[in-house]
Amino acid sequence: MAFSDSSRQSLIPNFLYSPSSTTNLLIAKTANYSTPSLFPSPSPPTDNQNFMIPAPSEPFGKIEMYSPRFYAACTAGGILSCGLTHMTVTPLDLVKCNMQIDPVKYKSITSGFGILLKEQGVRGFFRGWVPTLLGYSAQGACKFGFYEFFKKYYSDIAGPEYATKYKTLIYLAGSASAEVIADVALCPMEAVKVRVQTQPGFARGLGDGLPKFVRSEGVLGLYKGLVPLWGRQIPYTMMKFASFETIVEMLYKYAIPTPKNECSKSFQLGVSFAGGYVAGVLCAIVSHPADNLVSFLNNAKGASVGDAVKKLGVWGLFTRGLPLRIVMIGTLTGAQWGIYDAFKVFVGLPTTGGAAPPAAIEAAKS
């Protein structure tokens, strides 16, 4: 489908990136290759106007914003950020799940680690790492890839003025839409992971755990926890993306004297990690009741939400395992944003978040 220059420019969310100019790009190229004259005219500045983003070493050439290659890069970054981080914190996740399922036996974080070490050894701390890696890699691909897509899509619908004015709503709507899709990809692996981690004799891992789960509860049983998973992950992701974007923007606006585009890439990645960690703490608090429900339902065959509330109590849903989850999710979310933005920098894309460029603000006002 062909677009004119003006229609292509209108598709860019102006409050996020400076508007491109295909015409300026062509003029710049013409100026670079024209025959020198006695009074050469200066070439137009291209630092903030080129639609093509060159990587520092250009390992993948130049990536056009909002092109299929742009979304592919964001998807790959999401796979790395979510899959690797969740696999790394498998021991913490294992203790958390067991504290949620059997609070009488696993009374605290330290006692939980001690019991697991005594009963299962060091290898037991990494039980369920394969479904964790595969499930959260698939989730990360959809979460970050579709977030970038929906963020642009809703910005185009709103138009420059309203997209700038209501950008937090854009973040919330884009992240919620992406997470609905991402959880469908995650749910089967999450069901097997919880069963393997909380029932020691159930299976050794994904290879024997998945067939055994399907034989016991059928294929649809893998999605038994989908609605509670949505209840956990959608608020989590909305908080994760909207608070991160806002926190990073506030840091560059009020706490960091140097404009973002003048900061080094390593400094920008540090800001991404810090903003991600604070966002992760907020995410953990918002999504924790649903996290308890997901663990309970995936552990007990035929259990319902009512059974979970009756056994855990309302206070237990909000507090059981919360301190550990705050530490885990804070670190996890900070690392995810750091890895995601590091990958974007590697392929030549800008880091996520930061104050809107003045040119974009002026474009929204005009």
C-alpha cells in the first residue's frame, strides 16, 4: 500500500519522535553528491530529521521507524528481555509459588529456600526453567512488539494534539491491548511451570510435564488460568509501561540537567534500568492478588476462584508472598527495560521514554 509523504508523516506518533521528512532526506543526499561550487549552500541538518535510524556499527543496516524491521527488532528485544530475566529468577519464583500454595510449610523467604535446598538440593531451585524460558520469551515477543504497534496505532487515531495531551492513556491502552495477546502465548507454559514447581512428584520438567498435564486435564486445561492471568498481567503491564514512560520522562525533565539526546547511551540505559525498577515495584503491588489466584488455580485440579478466596482470604490474596515478589519483580522489570533498550541501541534505535521533542510539541500545537 503506497502512502504520500504527508500521509506517511501523519502516521508517526509526533509526541514520541521528531517528524520525518523524506524530502529533506533526498535534499541532503543530493547536496552530499552534487558538484562543488564556489559558494556551496549548506546542507540541511539531518540529525533529528532522518526517518532512517543508523546503528552505531550498523549491524543490520538502517531501520526505518515503524517499518516491519522496526517491529521485528522490538519483538526480538522483547524475547531477550523477558525470557532471559524470568529464567534467571526461577529460584525466587519457585519459593514464591510454594509460599502461595503451602504457607504453613513455607512460612518465610529464608525458610522456603532452606526447605527446598534440604528436600531437593541445588538443582531443585531451577525446576521448571524450560517452560519459564519458552513461555516468557513468547510473552515478551508479543508484549513489546505489539505495544510498539498499538502505541503508534492509537496515536494515529487520536491525532497529534490529543496524542500529546493524553499520552498516558495511549500508553495504558497500548500496553493492555498487547498483554491480552501476550498472555494467550504464555498461559500453557505458565500452567505447566506452576504444576512442576509446586508438586515435586508431578514431573521433572516440560518434556514429561506437558503430556501429563494434557492427559490429566485436557488441552483446554492449559488455559484454565487464562482469565486470572489476564487479571494479573494486564494491570501489571499497564503499570509497567505507563509508569516507566512517565518516570523516565520526569527524570529527564526534572532530575537530569542534560537533555536526553545529549546523554551517552550507557547513561540512558542506566536511566532505563532505574525507571524500570521503580515501575516494577508498583507492578508487583497492583498485580499480586491475581498472581496468588494463578498459582492456586494451576496447582489444584478443579479449583475455582471462590476456593482460592476461601482458603487464602482477602488479606492473604493481597499480602501472601508480596515482599519477595516486590524484590523479584522490581529487579526483573528493571533488567527487562535495560535489556530491551540495550538491544534497541544495538540495532540503532532510540531508547524508550523521555521528554517529547520540542519539534513534536510544536507540531501538536500547530
